[in-house]
Amino acid sequence: MEKRDRLGKHRIMPFTKNRRNIVLIVHEGFRKHSVHNLIDIDVSNALEKIRIVKNDKGVDISFTAWLVKCVGKAISENKELNTYRLGRRKAVVFDDVDIPIPVERSTKEEMRPMAYIVRKANEKSVMQITKEIREIQKEDVESSTQVLGKSLTAGERFIINAPMFVKKLAILILRKNGKLKKKHFGTVAVTSIGMKGRSGWVIPMGAITTTIIAIGSISKKPGVINNEILIRDYLPITVSVDHDLVDGGQLARFIESLINIIEGAQFLDL
């Protein structure tokens, strides 16, 4: 009888330090009592404004940068979502909205999505954030050491390269120390799997931040505008919060603010 090869052609690849770090962060995120809210937001007006600014003024606005600004503004109006635990009996509420986002950067081997924190996103303009993101995208990083950029502190570099048991100890220390969390992880995460394609809503699997906003892909759908049904561009967004710190009413008010800001195409009148 002929012996069959049940594996077929394949290759073995390393489960990198970067992937192991992600597993650790996601595992920590699962400790939260998360509430998810799925919404569709009409971004037709914003896309049209971005197109007009590019054609008329030659200014290329990053859609991601604009979303980061919108989130920063909405969070600054609803600071309960910009909160961390501080010990067992306190919580700390921050004024600065520091937003970690995934940014693809070049290693010697490949392009990799790595975390970058837009500090004080609520205070910066869309163009400032656009410039900041594009400068970081050009930055080279070392895949062997998983150095996430030039702005890391000595302590962060040590932790990134430390054995896994040291990283787990660091996570334990950060768990209820909101001030340290803010310094090293930001306050509100914005993540995206890409604006194109047909991804639909994305349900985050976990994050260290109290609030995480997951962005899907823009798609055309019918919408009601001035009592007329028109084809519009909709962006699926999932807002997830830690129910230990954020109640339903607070979440609802934030979502209302975010929808009004995005659908109003704010911050695009350059």
C-alpha cells in the first residue's frame, strides 16, 4: 500500500518574541469585565472633506490620524473612559488622552505592526497627528530585540528584552497602578485591521487599557439622509470598556459624542 504524506508541503517559522508579548497582553486583557458596543458611523462627509482638501490644497490628511483626533476629543468630553484603577480603593482620571495605535514599521526582515502612543491626542491638530504617524512609519526598528522605536525609556527596553517571568511580574505590578499604566501603555487604545476590505465589526480580544476602540473596514450601505435613502460610506466601530470602571450611561454618552464628532466631519476645515 502506498504511504500517504498527510502533512504535505509546509514550513516551520518561529513564534517570535513579538507574538509572545502579544499573548501576554491579550491574556491580561481577558481579566477585565468588558462590555462591547457595536456601532456603524457614517463617514461620507469626512471622506469628501479629506478628498477636497487634498485636491484643492494639496494636503494629504491621514484618515487614521483624524479618527485618533475624534476619539481624543470625545474622550476628553467623557473622562470616565480615561480612567484606571489606583490600588484597591481608588481610581485615577486623566486629562491627557494618550492613544496607543498599531503602526507598521520596517525591520530588516519585514513590515511589522508595532505599538505607538499618540500623546495628548485631544490637544493636537489632525495635521500634527498625521505628521507624527507618518514620521514613525519611516522609522527602522530591530526585529531581533523588538525595540519599538527611539522613544523607549531604559526601563521599557529592559522589559521588552527580559525573560517572560519578568514581563509577567511587570504586568502584575501595573495591574492596579494606573499612573504607571498611563506612562507605558497610554489610556485609550485605537486598533484597526485596515480600512479596506470587508472585515465588518471587530471584537477586541483584550487590552490593558480601560477603553479600546476597534475599527473595521469602510463599506457602502443605504442610509437615511433628510428622509431620503442614499448610498453612504459607513465605518463599523466596536467600543469596549471595563465595566468595573465605566457604567452604561457613561458609555452611551461617549458614543453619542463620538458619533456627532465623526459624522459632523469635525477638525477637517483646514
